[in-house]
Amino acid sequence: MTQFDAQDIRIKEIVGDEEDEIDFEGCVDKFYNHLKASLQLPCNITGIEDFRWEERYVIGSGNRKEYEQLRKNQPSYKDIFELLSIERESISEWMMYGYEDITGLVRRTSDGKEFYLGLAEIKAIDEKSVNYQLLDDYAVWFVNSR
């Protein structure tokens, strides 16, 4: 069995089979309940890839100085955060998927600033932790099921 097969089995155990006819929002609710019960918080996290606001600076023509200045007050995928809690009905300007995603309240370790980020956009830093697998399973399911 490959790691992808094992991941598919874990995800099906949470949201059920496709034949169960549960809508996307219902599956997100199932994942939320599972994560709420299983995540070991706080845990250190970072971005999976650049956040929406960073794209023009990371892969576009954005000014490097401007980017570094904006990073002081905005979350960056390069930052390290503590994931403090998760919520189902919150939203922030930093989330790519808005109300569809589960929201994580995070605190940036460098300066203590708090933000709400989408769980589908973050990963645990410790790749050997239970939290890494939980957040990865959710992100993979979320992005591939939208």
C-alpha cells in the first residue's frame, strides 16, 4: 500500500465514500469535527505555498522592498506561526477559499501578531507529527474536492 492509498483510506474514514451523497459543506463539517477532536494545539505551522496577496511578489513583477514592508503587517507563507485554534464559521481577508475553508487562528512567532488563515493553505512544520498528517489530509481532500 502506498502513502497515497493510506491517505485515501484515512480521508474516506472521515468523510465517507462518494456514494454517501454528502455535500461538500457537510464533508467540511465532518473534517472540522475530526480536526477539532484530533489536533494537538498549539502547533507550529507555515504556509504550503505563497498566500494570495504574495503572488505578485513571489512569481510576478512586484517590488521586493514593497513586499518586505508589507510582510511586517501581513501573514507570509515564509513565516512560522502557532496554530492556536480552529473555527468553522470565520473568514478573513487572508483566506483564499473564504467560508468554504476551516479557519485557523494563528500567532506569528516573530512578533506575536495574530491572523486567521485557511487550513487548506497551511501545514505543520514537524513532518513526523500527527498534526502534519491531519492538516495534510485535510488540505489534499479540500483542494481536490472543490
